[in-house]
Amino acid sequence: MSQLELFVPDATLPPVGVDEVGRGPLVGNVVAAAVILPSDHGLPVRDSKKLSEKQRQALAEEIERVALDFAYGEATPAEIDALNILQATMLAMRRAIEGLDHPFERILVDGNRCPDRLPCACEAVVKGDDRVDAIAAASILAKVRRDAQMLTLHRQYPEYGFDRHKGYPTKAHLEVLAQKGPIDGVYRTSFAPVRRLLHPGR
């Protein structure tokens, strides 16, 4: 039985759940995941923000083992700057969906907007990561993947503290950014704190 029963989609095949992580940070890719879970998966999935890092990591491994299919999609800082964060997020979601091989007939996306040019019906589910198992699973996979990318960046640039703030504009992050400046190809230059450093007075 599904762990989250508030939203029950009407479809013969299990739905694809889609969620993203990384719209707010100043750094790195926005990462989306698409997941198809069997109806009897039995996993205690929930919104990734309500889980500890250890819980997310353990569940991500279980999701990848149990899922009928899963895939990731990303949009880079350059794509975010060129398209804007909303459109880049939609692009990452579409890439994740396009990476699936298992058949599906319905897509459920967390939030209030679906990507365009999808192969089947899509429904946006507000607070879907609390209401739909497959969306909750996607939120966990996306979060674990993006956090791993931030740890890789931390090893390359330890002085920026990416392991702590994960690229979000915390006070400590903004202070380091002001002192050392943005890293080429890593920071989103269209985001206001970065743009102001690169183009003061604008």
C-alpha cells in the first residue's frame, strides 16, 4: 500500500513522479529526477526536506534498487543564465522524463507547473512531495544527487564552504563570495548577488 494516500492518480500504469532541487542556490546545476515506483514498493518515502542527510542517502539507495525506472535531468548555470531559472527547471525536468525507458501514461510533477513538450498527460500537484510517493522519491533522488555535486565542488574550492550551505545564499556564503568573487562556470551570473559583484552599479 502506498505510504502517501492523499492523492491517488487514476492510471493503469504507475505514474512518473518528478521533482527538482536547486532553484534557489547561486551555484551549480538545477537537478531533477523522474521516478516510477511499483505500487507495492513499501518504502517510507516523504518530502526530502523532512529527512536527515543520512535518511535521504539510505532511501535513495533503496529507491534506485526498488524503482521500476528512474532518471535524472539537469540544467547548467549557463543554461540557467540564458533561459532563466524557471525555464531551466522545466528543461531539467523534461530531460529527466526523457531519460526513462519503462512505459508510462501519466506524469505527476511537484508544484504548480508542468514542462511542455511531454509525451503524455502531465498534472502539477501542489505539495506533491508530501502527497505522491513517486514525487517524494524523486525529491529524495534529486536532493542526494545535487548535494553530492556540492561536495565535489567543496573538494575543489574548500574555502567557499559548499559542503555547508550547498550553494544557497547564506550570510557566510555571501561574505566569502564578496571576498573571493564568483568562480567562472560555477556561479549563476544572472542571480542578483553574483550579478552585482560582476557588474557593480547596474
